[in-house]
Amino acid sequence: MEQYILIAVAVAVLFIFILIVSFFRRYKRCPSDRILVVYGKVGKGVNTESRSAKCIHGGAAFIWPVIQDYAFLDLTPLSIEINLTSALSKQNIRVDVPSRFTVGISTEPGTMTNAAERLLGLSQTDVSNLAKDIIFGQLRLVVATMDIEEINSNRDKFLAAVSSNVEAELKKIGLKLINVNVTDINDESGYINALGKEAAAKAINDAKKSVAEKNRDGSIGEANAHQVQRIKVASADASAVEGENTAKITVANSNADRRTKEAEAERLAVAAEKVTQAKALEEAYGAERVAETVRAERDRASQTANIVVPAQIDKEKIEINAEAIAEQTRRHAKGDADAIFMKMEAEAKGIYEILSKQADGFDKIVEAAGEDAKSAVMLMITDKLPELVKTQVEAIKNLKIDKITVWDNMSSGADGKSPTSANFLSGMLGSIPPFEELFKMAGLELPDYLIGKKEKELSDQISDIDPTEDMVEDADVEDSEE
């Protein structure tokens, strides 16, 4: 009995051990370079619909036995070489677009589910072939919507369009576009090659133009002529290349329908060539017109620099000199005015001082006269009397009388008393301005005692004259004349 119990215990322990081992073996961890896909009974999604699989990246999950199972999706990127040939562009020109795409299974939640549904169980080769088919189709679609110029020159736009279209389609099967590398683009008609030659010719022409511009500084006329020549040659070459490319495009398009429209294509090619030549001539004439305009501007600038600028400089020099002279004149005038003002101010101060002193003197004279203005005036006149007498004497001092002849019969004069000679002398003395008249002219009046004394002295002087002496003197004068 004990043996049965031990066996039962051992079986139970073994069962439990096997159960524990099985439990740990069913707990699966997901490596970082893989996606763990749990399928079977995995629950419901957001829309309460049963999910086909549960994808886990960077974690772990317990796999229930019987109702669930698991598998791994490899995240290793796939490098797919896409040699797209004869893809028809928007211009109906077939081009070759060799490229290399790098794709891999996406780790986004929705995209991982698509990968679990469509790529689980496929090998790397199968996934690569599936992606290649999708990329081929989308790449052809992108090429068909773009011109060759855009594909060749604007690679960013081309790659953006390819990435957008291809990635949208790859997401549907759970893949992600990692990188796109377009190695080269060719076309069977040689159009892209011609565009490259055109760009090279343009670069060469630009370089030649730059060299011509540098040489123009040393020899303007010659360098300008060379520059115009090079520009016209470069423009003609570019137009010829463009015409050849257009002709090749036309020929390439006509080759598609060569069996049915060969004659029509030949006509179109000739017409295109004629149009291109006419366009080349038009551009050449336009370049010549631009060159003539540039030359006219250069001549105008040269004339301005040689004539207008020196004249402007002379004009400014004359204006500056005139302003300097005017400023000097203004300063001299201001100095003279200041000197005159200072002189007049000094004279005014001197006159003011003189008049002030005179006023003080007059005040003292009036004060000395006992505050009597008339007495003060008399004092002043008395003080100036010698000068007045001197002035009166000076009036007749320098009179020169060469000869005076007096015929007098000693008869009485007009008054019946004095002789004629006496009257003559009295009249002569009377011609001297009297003091009274001088004082009246000065607005003054002599005192009465001065006037009376003067008349008395005058009469005494006349009475003292001896007529006999006058006659004797007259006779002496006549003898001397004889």
C-alpha cells in the first residue's frame, strides 16, 4: 500500500514538475530584432472583432497551450535592387531608373498586424520578391507622372514621390521603406545625356563669362566684345543642343509608331528642326540686343564719369570757396561792426562823462551864485569874456589893406558935426561885429553897464582922431605911390 502511495506521490510530483517545465517553456521572450506573433485565441480588438494575431516587439508573452501558438517575424532589412527599364515618362520618353530600395518589417502596431497576416511564414526571398513587385509598379507610376527634367534635376522631389507612393503600398503588407537610392537615370533617346551636356555647356559659358568680366576691367572695349561673342556662341550652342534634343525626342516618339507614321514623323522632325533654328536665330538677336544695351549703359557711365563727375566736383569746389569767402566777409563785417560799436560806446561813455562833469560844474556855479541862474550865467560869460574878445579881434586881425585914399575937404559930415574922415573910420569900426550882436546870436544878452561902456569908449576913440593927421598920412601915401 505504501508503495502505491509513493508511486502516486511520485507521479504527482512528476506531473507537477512537467507542468512547471511546460509552463516556463510556454513563456516566450521576444528578441529585439524580431517580432513575436501570437496567433489563435488572442482576444478581441478595439472594434470588438476577433483579432487574427497579437504582435509583440521587445517584450514577452505566455503562450497558452492548445488555444494559442507563436511564430517570429525577422526585422532584418532587405536590400532590393530594382532595375527599372523602359519606364514611360510624362513626355512619353522611355527611361531607365536603376535603383536600390531598403525595406523591412515595420514595428508600428497596425503595420505589424498586416505583416503578421501577410508575411508570416514567408522566407526572406519571398518577402523580397513581393516587395520588388510592389516597388516596380509604384516606381513606374511615379515616373509616368513626372517630366525627365524633374526626375533628373530635382532628385529630392522624385525621391519624395517614390517614398510616398511606395511606402503607402508597402504598409499594406506590413513593410516599411527604410531607404531609396537612385544610382542613375538614362533614357533610350539620349535626352538626359543632352541635358547634362547643356548643363556642362552652361557652366562652361558661365565660367567664360566670369573670366570675360574680370578681363573687362583691364580692357573694357576688347573684353566687352569678347564677352558678347562668347555669350552669343554659348547661346547658339545651347540652342543647337536644345534643338538636337527636341529632334531626338521627336524621333524617339515617332519610332513608337514607326510602322504606321514614319512619313509623318519625318515631317515633324524637319518642322521641329526649322523651328529650332528660327528660335536659335531669335535668341541670338535677343542676345545681341542685350549686348548693345549693356554697351550703351557702359558708354553712358563712362561719359558721366569723365564729364559730369569732374564738373560736379568743380561746382562743389566753387560753392565751397564762395561759402568760405562769404563766411570771411561776414566775420570781417562782424568784426568791423563790433569795433565800431565799441568805439561808439567808448565815445558815448566819454561824452557822458564830460557832460556829467559839466553838469556837476554848472551845479557848483549855480550854487556859488546863490542859486541864481542868471547870476551863474553872468559868471560864465565873465569867465569866457577874454576868449570872446580874442575871437572878435581874430576876425579882423589878418585883414590886409594895400591902399586907402580918403578925399576930405574937412567939411562936416552928415550929422553936421564931425568930418567925413571921422565918419568913415567910425563906420569901419562899426563893421566889426559888436559884442551885443555876438551875444544875441548865442541867445544871450549883455548887461546894461557893459553896453554903455562900450558905446562911450567907441565915441571917445572917434573923437580922438585928428583929421589933419589923416590928411598928412593920406598925402604920404599918395607920394609913395607916385
